Amino acid sequence: MSHEHVSYLELLARGAATEAYDRPVLLARASGAGPEALAELEEAKQLALRVRAELEGRRRREAELSALFATAHDLAGLRDLDAVLRAIVQRARSLLGTECAYLSLNDPVAGDTYMRVTEGSVSARFQQVRLGMGEGLGGLVAQTARPYVTDDYFGDARFQHTRTIDTAVRDEGLVAILGVPLSLGSQVIGVLFAADRRARVFEREQVALLCSFAAHAAVAIDTANLLAETRSALAELERANDIIREHSGVIERASEVHDRLSELVLHGGGVHDVAHAVSEVLGGTVEFTDEGAGAARRVGGHAVREGDDWVAAVSAGGETLGALVLHGQPDLDPVDQRTLERAALVTSLLLLARRSAGEAEQRVRGELLDDLLDAPDRDRRLLRERAARLRTDSEAPHVVLAARIDRAGAADTGADAGGRESADRQRLWSAATHLAATRHGLASARDGGTVLLLPLGPGESAADLARGTARTLGGTLREPVTVGASAPVRAPLDHPDQVAVAYEEARRCLDALRMLHRSGQGAAAEDLGFLGLLLADSRDIDGFVDRTVGQVVAYDRRRGTDLVRTLDAYFASGMSPARTKDELHVHVNTVAQRLERVGRLLGPDWQSPSRALEIQLALRLHALADAVTAT
């Protein structure tokens, strides 16, 4: 075998391009080979090219068969029709070597054809185009149920051109197009296309291959339609079975809810327990609300539908107490409607029982506090037992608070004014008793207002409790409520005589707040400066001094400065820095620096008339305390 023949075998082995087969002939001619050698070499070249073409054809057929088998496999495990159609279009584009492939389906309702899947498309207009039946190359394929191919779309007059189709094809830049029908029996349901953006000729084998893919696509669509019809039929059967099961379960649910409600009543269940039980039985969400029962009340307490909800009024003795609202079950069976109505009746009974118990507890709380205020010499063991039944922490420090409703400009007289004041006292007492029960304290109506005995929380002061109580009661009543607080009382049941003393202090603090035009606020004596010192029974002088000038005294002790003496001299000199420096025998700049430091410690308003008066009083008391300590 000659060297040139070996070269052709090597080219075949590595799958070289067609142009590479000219190289051995050119090399032989360049080396001066004779005519016979060149003719023999040309013959070998042609043989090698035929072998190469045969190998290429076999590889192409193997790839086509592989793609067809893969498509058949996709159809066997069909789950998502769109995914199968995309795979078919992608494989068609790859095997035919086109720049674009796409698939359209007929819409019998709209009477046109729409693009279902595209591969290689870049134009949004092309991907969304809809074609009238019989228009364009696709319309021709659909009408004749035969493949059509054009190597120059815009120059082909065999099919009907329209502005819409031609604009979409021009946007995509397509020139050569092959279309084959998607057929189910004699019915064409769509068209599969392969297209290029340059002129080309589609061979007969390529047309046959695209027809095979189109057959697979038609089978996929038919299978998906059959599956959809089967699922729909199964769904209809399931719905029928559900209706049968639902009707058979209605009586069971009614019996179950009757048993559960009876058990709840016997074991002391609450309103929310009833709502939870009915929610589980009816399969929706039931909630109790004190609003929204108007429609149910108008139809005599029957359950009524409001939008997607069902409402059953909770009422007793002509009084509407609220409603049970069922969410999530708009189509309620009549038996279940009566179940909801029965639950509303049980709820009304529970609410009446709870109201009676609550009113009794409020009376007991008020009576215990009245005894602490009016008869402190009662048996302390009995007082503690009564407090324990009310879950009151008798060992914690408590604060006595006096509260009143204060209306701005409430100067009316006569029967209307008296009636309103009585109503205000009742509302305030009701809100205060609820707060006392929540805080494990006591409350009672007294002296035209309300008195509370509440425990202090961790880190809470009497002033904090007074302010919080004013906010809570004012927010509940939507009226300004003024609250005065006493100093804390340690273990009030061990020292019941201190409760009445603390109440008088709280009343004085309340009166002071009203005189200072601070209605609607809460405060203790410590919030009122020297006025609080006068009002408080405890006469906490050290606390007043510490709150007023404590930071200045502490600064002198830490730093060895003389700020307290400078303040004394400053006030004694009529708040004149020039006279103060003469009194202290220092430079006026030194006085200014010390006063600036005082301002940083006490705040920018320390020289205002009210603050200055408190500071001077605190300085005097501090000096007296130091003098007593020195003696």
C-alpha cells in the first residue's frame, strides 16, 4: 500500500473535513509525480470521499434514530406536555442543523393558529404571532396535510402572504422554511417547522426526519389530551364520592359537636374552647367577636351568611353579647348551620355565667379594699385568706392609687351633670376593677372616684405605676384619667393601718395634679418636687435632696470639687457671677466654668424659677443634714 493511500485512511480515521482530501494530490503534484501516479491518487481520493460520505450518512442515521428513540422514551413517561414538545423541537433543530425550529397548534375556538414552542427564536413578535387558517406557509401545510418547503419565503407565491405573518418572519430574519403537518388521523392539529436565516435546500431525508418528529409530537398531544380527559372524569367521580361522604358525615358531626359542647359546659370550658371545638368539627375557623352580630340578630339568632363567612348571634334576655363567626366554609350544610347556632347558645350561657362570676369577684375585691381602708383592725389572718382566694400577692410592696375622670371644661350643673358624673364613676370603677384583676390587685369606688391597691412590678416605682395606670384607664375609657400615687406600702396585709394613710397621700397627690393643671396624668409625690415633699406622709427629705441636687453632691465627692458651695454662693448673691466670685475669692471665669458644669449635671433649665426654687430648698436641707451629722 502506497504512502498516499495510508494518508487517506488516516483522514477517514480522524473524520477530517472534505477539503483535507485534496492535500495528498497537491503534495504529489508539487513533488513532480507523473500522470499515472496522479490519476491513481485521484481515484483513491474519490474512493475515500465515497467512504466518508457513507460513514457520515450512517452517523446521521444513528443520531436520528437515537433522537427518535429518546423522543419515544419521553412519550412513554409523559408528565409535562410542554417539556416533551420542547424536546422534540430542540432535537429537530439540532439534527436538521437549522438556526430555528418551532411548533404551532390550531385553536378551533378562535379559528386560528398560535405559536406553542420555539427554539432559536430571537423576536418577541415572532414568538407571539397568531395566524389565520390558510395564511402563510403553515396555513398551506394545514390545508393540504402535506409537507411544504421554500428556499426563499418572501419570493414564494404558492401561499398567501399577510402583513402580520410577513412582519413576524422578517423580524426573525427567516429565509428558508420547511413545514410538516401534525396529524391525528385525517385531522391536522398543527405544524412543525425548521427554518434558516439563509437560503438552503432541504433534502428528502430531512423532510422525512421532520415528519417523524411531527408524528411524535401529535402522539404526545393526543396522549396529553386523553390524560386530561381521564383526570377530569376521575375528578368528577371523586367529587361525587365526596358529596356522598359529606352527607353521611353530617349526622356524625352533629352528634360529635353535641357531645363535645356538653362536656365543655360540664368541665368549666370557656368561650374560646367552644370556638375551637366547633372549628374542628365544622372544618373551618370559628372565632368569638363582640361585634358584627347585627344581621344574625335581625333574623332571630339564626346563622346567616355574610360574604364568605357565617355569623350566629350570641344573645341572652334580649341582649346581644357578641357573635360566633365561621371562616373558611362558605357552603355550609343546613345541619352544620344549626350546629353553629347551638354553639352560639352554649356560648351565651357561658358568658352569662362568667359575667355573674366576674361581678361577684369585683364585689369581693372592693369589699376587701374597703375593709383595709375603713377597718384596719380586722383579723389579719382572715384578710390574708380573702386575698389568697383573689390570687393577690399580699407579700409584695403595693401602691395605693386614687383615680378620677377629668373632663376639660366640664362645668355643667343640674340633673344631666349629676347623671353624667354617676355614669363616669361607674365606667371608671368597671375599668379599674378589670385592671386590678389583671394586675392581681384590688379596686373600689370611693369619694367620687376610684381607689386601687396594686403590686409593684420588678424595677417599677410608684411614679411609673401611676403613669401607667393613667394611660391604661384613659385609653380604655377614651377620657383623661388623673391618677395620684402613694409611696410604696410594704406587705399591706401585715400593716393594714398603713393602707388608709397611703390613700390620703394618694388623694393629696391627685388634688395637687389637678391644681397644677396636669389632668389626665399620673404621678407620685416624688414627681412633684418640693410640693410632693409637703404632700407625702413619709417626708422623704433624703430622697428629695438626692433627686434634686444628688448629681452635684456626688460629683464633688468623686472629684473633690466645690460645686455645692459655688451654688450656695451663686443663689445668695442674687444669681450674679460677679458677686459670686467676690464671695468665693476666685476669678469670674472659674465661677462660669463651675456653673457650666452644674448645667451639664442638672440640665439646661436648672436656672428656671421653679427649678431654682427646688434647688435652693434642696441645698438648705443638704446643709442642715450635714450640720446634724457633724454634731
